[in-house]
Amino acid sequence: MDNDIRQQLQRHGLQVTAQRMATMRAVAARPHATADELTSDVRAAIGTVSRQAVYDALAILVQNKLVRRIQTPGSAGRYEDRVGDNHHHLICRHCGATSDIDCAVGATPCLTAKEAHGFEIDEAEVIYWGRCPACREAAAVSEKVDTRTAPTAKLATAARPRRFARDDHRT
């Protein structure tokens, strides 16, 4: 793996440094990780390294298209080494789990812009949002628990407004 990383860096005219190599290994080992998560992994691999050094390494790797940065609304940037293809992502709304999704096949009218407004479009990014299996299972378990306690909760809720209504009439 290290020889491959070294060759990739050299092919892009980049200096081979311990930080860059460790960062690329960390991205490969943990796709869709945040910069802070990757910083922890790089520190575990090579010892003391500043957060800024990892951020700088990520910036250079993204700039040279060795690593891809994924920026989703409401989330820190995430990094992956799957580059050179136009794949998409599926993200859990509850826990943030992220999975790669290959491009849609066949007719994909939403991926072709009707009007480019002078832009040279080189990529279409699609994000699928939903709920992962673990969160769906947790919700199902939670719903079963809520169903058992729901009649009691409804009675308690229904009783409160009547009590408050009586209190209002007394004053």
C-alpha cells in the first residue's frame, strides 16, 4: 500500500511526506471520515502531528484529486479516496452513516442541466437521504415501546387540559 501511495504522490508532483502518506492511509481505511477523525487516525499511526498538518495534507490531496471532499448540508466535510468516478452518497438523517451509491443507469434527466448559465459543468452531485437499517430498527423498537405506554400517556394528556379548565373556572 505504501508504494502505491508514494507513487500516486510522485505522479502528481507532490513531495512524499509522512503526514501525506499517513493521511492517505487513514482516508483509505475510513471512508467518509471527518478531518478530526482522520487527525486521530494519523496521530495513532505516526505519533505527534498537528491538526493543521492533517488539514493541509487533506487540502493538497483534494486539490490534486487524490482524495475527494464531500460537503453535505449541516455536516462537517468528509473525505474519501474513491475519486475519478461520479458516484453519489446515501446518508442517514439520524446517525449520519454514509454509503457510496453508484450512478444511476439508464435515463437520468435530473443529472443534465437544462440551462448551464455559462458554467462549464463537470460534475453532478446527488445525495440520497434516508434512514439506515440500524436507525430503522431502533425506531421500530421505540415505536413498540411507545405503543405499550401510549394509552397511559393519552389519559394523562387528556386529563391535564380538563384539570386546567376547571382551575380556570374557579378564578
